[in-house]
Amino acid sequence: MPGTFSGIGMTGHALRMFQRALETTGHNIANVNTPGYSRQTVEFKTQVPLKYYSDGWKALGQGVSLSAIARVRDGYLEASARGNASTLGKYQTLASSLKQIEGVYGEPGDYGIAAAMDKFFDSWSALGSNPNDAATRIQVQNSGSLLTSRVRSAYSQLLSYEGQLQTQADATVSRINQLGAGIADLNGQIRGFSSSGGQANDLMDQRDAAVRELSSLIDTQVERFEDGSYSVYVAGHTLVDMAGDRPMPTTYDAAASTFVASGVTYNVKNGQLAGLFQSMSSVTAQKSQLDALANEMRTQFNSVHQTGIDQDGNTGIDFFNTSTILTGAIDFNLSAEVAGSPRAIAAGLTGEPGDGGLALNLSQLRDTSLAALGNQTFQGFYLANVGQVGSQAAYYESAAKTEEAVASQIESQVQAVSGVSLDDEMAEMMRYQRSYQAAARALTVFDQVTEDLIAMLRR
């Protein structure tokens, strides 16, 4: 049979529940500026009623209890944010790296390869018109040295940037494995709370933040289990499962955008790592283009220059350096003879004073389409390549801005659902405060009634 002591227990328990609700609201307010924090709400439920017999069976309410302190989270928005982070990471990386490659060439401008090439061909044209002028011959030597220097410089910068990209890719793989280990550790802690009937909301927020960062690095999928743990897959590789973390290998094929684990090949399609792999392939392609340009210039100019006679009566002289060990643009330079003296430059085929026919032939290579360069001229081949880099850089920069706008929209939606509103929290705090005060007043009444009852029994 219910009595006054039942009322004291019920209202006392209600006070404790409202205290938990006030503390939860205070926790929300305290974390209003914490990145990745999800607003928490208190879910109340009625206690199991007390059954008693009085002219038939009846049920008397026993007050309130907490069923859960839950995170406010939208799974669809979270998945959208992860997908967006992967795409954005790739596009931002590509936009940045292609801009860097574009900056290596410095086109259009007075200090690029195109300007040096113009000066080079102009100097040959001037030598053809005035083959006996020593100053014009020096101009050919200097313009050739300038052209080869700029080609070598561009190649060296590409080589250096390739090393930077390699370092970044290695660091990204290392960070992916660090995040995998962190997620596995959080899984264990969260399972510990779940096994005792609790829910580790703050730990889940930390894990979701780690998964979001992971998504920006590589394409990521998540599988959830009832015990609150995650399995995480990156590029199809199981990075985290129930047993713990399984690091991805540190060896990869950037050209194919793949890595191999336990004999299985995995394709990296998104995230910063995919962008780095694609950037490394772009640098490799640019190096090959410069090699093709340098080697074709060697071939074309040397084959013509060898047929001419220099001022000392020598023939068979190369204009650009050549040997069996030359590799392309990295060692593109004047031949030792031409670098040593401008008199080694052949202007004609006869050696007679005033013969500038060979120089004019070499100047006309400016407008000659070459099969080895895709039926383009030297400058057309070079500028088409530079233009393609610029076009790709502009495309990925625009794509990155679009993804940034999508990211901002998704984040706004996430904050609308999961973010902390100080106005809302203050309203909730006021509501719980009033509820606490009412329960305290009810407890006082039950206490007074109990005292009255005890006093009556003492008489």
C-alpha cells in the first residue's frame, strides 16, 4: 500500500533526474565552441508503476527516470559530410599542386622558356642576315645558354616538387594509420561503456571527428554495429574492425593510384592521397614533356649544325651537348665546343664569308612541325603543354570552390541539427530549473505530511 514515504522517494528521485538534465544542459553550453561536438538531450521515461490492491487492483505512478542521454546526430548528413570531405580533399590538393607546376613555367612572362625560345630563334635569324658579325654570334651563344638554363631550371624545380609530393604522400599514409589506431582505441572504450548499458557520447564525437578527418585523406566507408563500434574501410581496405586496426601499407604505386595489402590491390579514388598520387603523375608527365622538348631540339639542331662549317673551318660540330648517357632536360646544355667559343657556331655550309644559309635554316625550325612532338613546332608543343596545365589548374580550382560551397551548406545543416544554440539551451535550463524547484516543493510537502503523521502517532 502506497504511503507518504513513497512520495518522498518519488520526488527525491525526480530531483536527481532534473539535476542530471541541468548538468547535461550545462555540458552543452560548455562545449558550444568545441569542434565536432554534438548536442546532447535528456530522454525521460516514467517509472514502472506500483501495483496495489484497494477495492481492486490499481497502479500508482512512481515518477520519472532517465532512459538515455542521447547525441543529436543525423546519419545521412554525416555520410554526406564524409563524402564531401573526400572529394574536397582531392580537388584542393590537385588545384594547389597544378598551380605549383604552372608557377614553375612562369608563363606568360619574360623569364619563361617561351621567351627564351623566341630570343634563341631571333638570334639565329640575325646571324643568318649578318654571319660575319661577332656580336651576333655571341648573341646566339648567349641565347642558347639562356634557353638550356631555363629548361634545366624548370626540370630541377619539377624534380624538387616531386620529392615534396612524395614526402606529403608518405606523411598522409602515416596519418591515415594513426587515425586508424585512434579509432580502434575509441571503439574499445565505447564498447566498454555499451557493455555496461551506457553511451559514451563524447567519445563517439571524437571518433566521428577522426573519421571525418580520415575521409578528407582517403575515400572512407563506415559500418556501424549495435555495440556502438565501427568498422572502417579505406579504398576498400579494412583499416579498423572488431579486432583492432589494420594499417595500410606504406608502399604504393602513385602512377596507378594503388597500394597492395596481403596480395590485394586497392584503388585510391578520393581524398588528399588520391590528389597527391595524381599530382605526382602530373609532375612525371611534365618531366617527360620537357625531356621530349630537349631531346628533339638536340636532334634537330645538331643534325643541321653538324653539316655547317664554323669560323675555324671545322665541321661536324654539335650545337647542343650529346652523348650516350644524356637523359633529357636535366642535362640539356650547349656542346663543349659552342660553350667554349662562339667561333664554333656554324652559320653557313661553305665557310665562305657572308654565308648565313645554315643559320637561316636553323631559324626556320621555329615554324617547322615535328612528328616527334605530335606534328607541332617546338614552341607550339611547349605552350600547348603549359596551357593544358593551366586549364587543369583552373578546372580543379573551380571544382574545389564548388565543393567548398557544398561543404559549407552541409556544415550548416549539421549545425542546425547537432549544434548547440545558447538560446535553446538557456530555455531548457530554465525549464529544468523550474521542474527542479517544483519537485523540491513537492518533496517539502511530502516531508511535512510525514512529520505530521509521525507527530499524530506520538500522541
